[in-house]
Amino acid sequence: LELVQQRYALTVLLFAVGAADKTDMLDNSKHECDWDGNLCNENQQLDEIYLYNNRQTGSVIPPEVGLLVHLEYLDLQNNQLQGTVPAELDQLTNLRILNLRENEYLRGEIPTALCSSVARLTGIHVDCMIQCTCCNYPAEGCP
């Protein structure tokens, strides 16, 4: 069931951020670990997703991202995302790096529970429009 949830959540995320090449997800014989921009661990669990520079206007980060519980690295930089940061990010208890920079329409706050529940978190990269009360450093270029 966990791998079915993983494929579902990744597919929703790819559509949400406007990933240019969707042919991988239409091929049922191809595992999502082999899709462009993804890296998996030895158990075929997604632990790194690189979805930067898709520049899709009007996209939101879907709450289904919280189903990707093995993620260690999530890079959504430069996608023109909008809406708010989903609270479900706090379910990513293995997360080490979260990069949401250069999404000028994305607002909200990094869930405080994400910082307090993730001992391995080493970097949250956000712009000024996203509040991060649990970050121990300011977003770049903020007053």
C-alpha cells in the first residue's frame, strides 16, 4: 500500500508543479524511481525529488506531498508556485533539505512541527514571503 501511495502522491505533485515531461508517469511498467528527477533508496522508496525550474504559473503544492514520508530532499525552486505552504509538510519526518525559493506567489508558513519533529533537518530555503519561525537563519535578501 505504501508504494501505491508513493506513486499517487508523486503523480499529483508532478501535475501540480507542471512537470514538463509526463510520459514517465503514463508508463505503468516504469517505476517512479526511474522517473526523471527522482532518486530512491534501496527499498524503492522516494527519498529525493528534484522539480526545479518548471516555471509553471498558478500551481500549488498539493497536500498529498505529506504521503511521501521517506523524502530526505525536496527541491521545488523556481516553479512560480502559489497558494500556501501545505501543513502536511510536517509529515516528512525524514526531510533534511527543503527548497522553496524563487516561487514568488507562494505564501504562508513552514509548519513549526516540521522543524521540531525532524532532527535531521539541515536546511530550509525560502523567500521573504514564507514565514519560518523555526528557522535559525533568515531568508536571503529579507529585511
